[in-house]
Amino acid sequence: MTDLQISQSVAPKHIRDIAATLNIDESQLDYYGSDKAKLPLDLIDQNKVDQSNLILVTAITPTPAGEGKTTTSIGLADGLSKIGKKTVTVLREPSLGPVFGIKGGAAGGGWSQVIPMVDINLHFTGDFHAVEKANNLLAALIDNNIQSKTRSLGIDPRTVLWKRCMDMNDRALRNIVGALGGKAGGVPRETGFNITAASEIMAILCMSTSLEDLTERMGNIYIGDTWEGKPVFAKDLNAHGAMAVLMKDAIKPNLVQTLEGTPAIIHGGPFANIAQGTNSILATKMGMSLADYVVTEAGFGADLGAEKFMNIKCQNAGLSPKAVVLVATIRALKYHGGKSLSELTQEDTEALAKGLPNLERHVDSLKSFGVPVVISINAFDSDTEAEKQLLFEHCEKMGVPVALSYGWAKGGDGCTDLAKLVVEAAENCTEKISHTYELSDSIRTKMEKITRTIYGAKHVILSNKAMNQMKRFEALGFGDLPVCMAKTQKSLSDDEKKLGRPENFDINIREFEVASGAGFIIPIAGAILRMPGLPATPSAELITIDADGNIEGLF
């Protein structure tokens, strides 16, 4: 069966029954039908957060074949439930762009899925729409102020950084000229669109700790400069109050379930190559308030999502994971060892051995945080006994526990071995997280520590433009913010063609962005797009609905 058919073969329990397993009274639920509900923020209990076991799932450098991070996260949560642990999985919400583009949905796969899969992958509870509307309200207020003759702040249109957004892959909107049509249309200027998941509002939603904090962060958004060179923020436009009103429901985490009835909280969805790539702080703390084990994930490989999870999210929220699960596949390691995509199902222990340094690099970088590491091998039928033996022997040499994960094929039953290793690691974890840098470090020092410790790079090289921007942001008082490195997810370096474990390379920063509302500086290495395009054959062409409302082709 397809993922969609599998998800539809299981009748979901009523969401009040899922809530009851977490001791949540149904009167506290904001229902979105019978299988989805929003949770009130007053369920968060810091004392319980401090006692819970937070488990992060990350992966080796991702390949076109895919590593199955979300599938592993859900399977692990079900596996922990199978061995008697009160567990919640906390995940990001999917973006419509990848759903209709090339990647497909993000609700897991096979028998390790969250449901209702169709709703989660489409409009869900409307959080993405709220983010989009808050973002675009600020854009409208900016252009309105530029046009105004009586209340103008004197914004220089050439300096405006803020773009509109929409939750769809549409390359034609990356760079546009707005406000055409004469005086009635406003003041023409160059602008563009970001995809909603890459907007700063999405990052703010996932960094906020309360509605008041969210409102303040929105006010701190840096828009651009006046003609005199003075910075302009959203609060100067009195925009943040109305923006927060649009987010009053979106700030509440969403409760759903896995196919096996394990509670799942899904909230927020920032990209990991341009933002922090992890669900909201509120959702994570909600899960930790309600369960003994919380399984969460961070986008892309450990060099992006996990690094930002540790250094940005955990440092801001005061969280400390008890274990990290590093997901790998034999086929992906063979790809990093030089095997072509068309040959990954063929046995090749030589290519596998050549790809193992990528796994080693990620293990080394994760160990730098002082958190126990467990390797999960997402198993496929094409994996041979010789390849499995080679990989297990290598993990033993590294001193890292490893388990095969069969979540896709068997659900929780296929992840109990992994679950037992995770519990053992969490119970033996006695140290708090060690961050890669101090917030008091300079922006350059933070970048250098990340690139050396996490990527294995030699130096950070700044363009003249980047150097000037860094000095400007430090002068504006942003120097103590964490850094959110933006680079390709396809390589440990900033060159997507360098697979495996590159050596003797530099990271080249071409420019900086600042997300002063979300609270981080963004050094950009290479060409990073905030608005993706559709592939030659988009997934949208395969999706349809019949007269009875049955959907086909969604995966």
C-alpha cells in the first residue's frame, strides 16, 4: 500500500481519548474536528519539563535517496510506547511547497505515520495561513507608510528587507517589482516573496515562549533604514499588536496521533538551511510537560538542524536533550562513497566503507555537545548481511550504540531495539548540554567555532559585502545574538558537490541577514533560496480527488 492508503486504513481515535492518555481534560481542547485539537499554553509546567527526557532525532548529510528522519522519529515514539514509556513525539508542520513539489508530504511513512495524514499535509489547523497573513500585514503597512505624506517614517524603499510570503513553491515570485500602476499603486520598488516556512514570522513563532514574547519579537523585526540611515523596526509602524492578533490561535500547539495511537504534537515549520529547522519551543515544552519521553527532530543533517537545535533553540529555551539519535541508511552511505543513485540497491561494501567518514564526522560533531549518541540504521530490503555487518562493526569501533530501525515496515514493533538503546542512553546521561559557542563571542568567533567543530572546516572567509554587513549589525547591537548558518544541506561544506567528509575546505560567507525578531544573525554561504521552485514534474500533477472527496496521489 502507499503511505496514503496505509494512513487511511487505520481509523483514528477521537482526539479526546488521545488527550486523556496525557491527563488532559477534554474541556481544555480547542477541537478541529474529531481528530485534531489545539492545546492551551497553560498546560506547560516547567517543573515537569525539567524532569522529562528530551530525545533529538537528526541524520547524516541528506541525499536524494532520503534517510527517513521523520519516519524514524515516529517509529521511535511508538517503540518507546511499546516498551512502556509515556511518550509524545513533537514534530514540525509540513509546508505545502514540498508537498506539491518534489519531496512530498512530511507526516512520516509506511507504518510510522502521524494522522490524519491528508489534513496535516494540507491546511491542518491554519497555522501556516496565520503566519502568512501576519507577514503580509507588515508588508502592507511598510508600503503604506512609504506612500504616506502625513505619517511617513522616511523609510528608504531601497533598504527595505521585508518580503511578502506564500506557502507555495513559485520561483516567478522570488524577485519582482511592486506598486506599479501610477500614484494610486504606491511607490514602486524591487521586492519579492519568500515561502512561508522561510519567513521570519515562522521563526518567531517557533522561538517564542508566550503570546507576550511573540508580540515583543514581532515588534523587534528589522525592516530597513530611513533616508538618514537610521534603523526602522516593526514596532515603529505599530504593526506588532495587530500581527500578534492574527497569531492568537496559531501559537497554540496542535495535538494529533500516530497510527498506533501515540500522542503527537505538531507545531511550526521553519526551514533548516535558512532558519532554525525545528518545531516550536512551546510545543517541545508542552510535550515535556505531558510525557516522560519526548521525541523530536531537526531538519536536514546534523550539521544544520541539530547544530541549530542545540545552539539556538536549547540555548534560548534552557533545554538539554538526554540523547541524540543519528539516522543513517546503508544506501545513503554508499552514495557518499561514490555510488550512483541508480546503483544504491546493489551490494557494495567498498562504497559503503568509503561513505562511512560522513557518519564519523556527524558523530564527532554531536559528541561535542556532551550528549549521548545512538545510531539508527533505517533498514531497507536491499541492505545485505555483509553491509550490515560492516556498518555494525564500524559503529562498535567508534564506541557508539547502533540498532536497525524497521519503523516503515513494522511501526513501533520495528523500533523497540532502538527504543531500548535510547532509554539506556537517556538514563545514563548526567551532563547538561555544552554549547559550541558563548553568546558573548563575536559574530566571527561564533561562525569559526561552528565551522571548525561541526563542519570540519579550516577558516571562515567573508566577502567585502559580508564584512560591512557584519560591522553594521554589530553596531546595531545584534552582536550577542546566536548565529544561524545558512548553507547547502547536501554537503558538510558550502559546495553541494563535495560529498562524504570533505577535508581542507573553507566556508565562504557572501552576505548576512538578520532575524532580529526571531533573535539570530544569518551568515549566508552560497546560494540559499527562500522561495523554492517546482521541479520539471511536480508532485501536484499526481494528486487528484474523486466525486466522493477521496484523495489520490498524496504521499
